Amino acid sequence: MRRIKRFLPYIVMYGVAFLWMIPILWMADTAFKPDDEIFSSPPRWIPSHFTLDHVKEVITEWPFLRWLFRSVVVATTVTFGSLIVSTLAAYSFARLQWWGRDFLFIFFLIFMLLPFELNVIPLFFQMSKFGWLNTVPGVALPMIAMPIGVFLLRQFFINIPRELEDAARIDGCSSFGILWKVIVPISKPVFGAFGVFMFNMAWNEFFWSIICLQKSDLLTLPVGLRHLHGAFDINYGLFMAAAFMASLPSLFIFLILRRQIIRGFTLAGAGMKG
């Protein structure tokens, strides 16, 4: 009975992980299947032969590489931009003393509960006024300004012992010097987890991108994949091949940095005690 209780959580976790993997495995399988076997009955997990025709068609007949490059630029801009902006704001909320700080932070948290869709109309007119439609800044800036990063980093910064900050001040460090020389080195796991989170979010972002990007040669991957749909039918082999290749970068980043991601979010939630 003790063995069952010991291994039951692992069985449940691996079972859930397997269920989560089924759509990904089916997508990868469909990407390399011949067209006549995609809707075969009964379904076949392993095709009679694998084919690269769908992959070649995506790369040669569609601007997939251009969409890929555009997504890399947007995701990288959002990642580093949000790290800089969120770090400065979180440090101010966590370590600096100024009038109205706590009230503003509560007000800030309230806006976290509002869905992003409420801001789309004013965002569109604002970006149009600045001339930033169909540009990287127009797509990236609303994601850089998302409050989730400020909240996560502030929760970690606020639990860093004050003694480290006092020692740095005695040595003559300014507030920015304390941030750069004390806070940032301690917070690398949290920065890593938050950076991966923002990269994946920007990589998969669709709603705002389809509104902001109106020229076909400036699309990101999620919006570009939508153009693979035909007017009356869908080439599922072509679509699954493009979706599979589009998911590889974020999947590889997660698999490589999964330990750092878990550790970073644990520290962000529990502070130095994690």
C-alpha cells in the first residue's frame, strides 16, 4: 500500500504528460504523412512511408522563412524589452520608498485582471497615430508593457534581505548600482524563467499581431499560418508541417531550460525562502 501511495503521484503526472503529448505527436505524425493516409480509417499512427513533401511545399511555396525571421525579431525584442522594463519597475515597487507606491501597485494589480482585448481599440489608434502599424515596435510594445513581469519580479525582489542592500550602500553604491551589482546577480534564475515565458508568449501571440500587421510580407508565424487555410478547404498535411516547424523553437527552449524555468518561478513565488 505504501508503494502504491509513493508511486501514485508519478503515475498521475506521467499520465497527464502523455495526454498532453498526444496532440503534439499527432501533429508531427500528420506533417510527414502522405495525403491519402491523413484521414485513413481507422487512423494510422505510423504511415506506410514518411514524406517531406509538405515541409518542402511550406518552405518553397510560402514565405515561411520570412515569417520565421519576423517572429524571431519580435519575440527577441519582447523578451529583452520586458526584462529591462519589468526589472526597473519591479525594483522601484519592491525596494525604493516613494509616496503612493503601495497604492499604485494595488492599482497596477487591478489592471492585471482586465483582459487584453479591452485595450485593442485604443492601442490600434495609438499605434496608427505613431505610425507604428506594420512595424516591430507596434507589435512588441504592448507585450513589453504587460504587468505580469513586474508582479513576478517584485515578489522576488521584496524578499531579498535588506542587509545586502545596506552593505552595498555603505560601500557607496547608488540605487542603480545596488540593482545592477546586487539584485540582478541574485535574480538570474527568475530572469531566465521570465525570459522564457515572455519569449514563448510573444512567439505564439496572434490576436494583436493580426490587427497590427496588415501587410503579407510582414506577418509573424502565428498570423502567417492562418494564411495557409484555403478559401474552401484546408491542406492538413501542409498546415501541420508548418505548425510543427513553428513549434520547434519554443519546444526546444523549454526542454533545454525546464529546470531553470521551474526553479525561477518557484523563487519568484516564494522569494529567497524557495
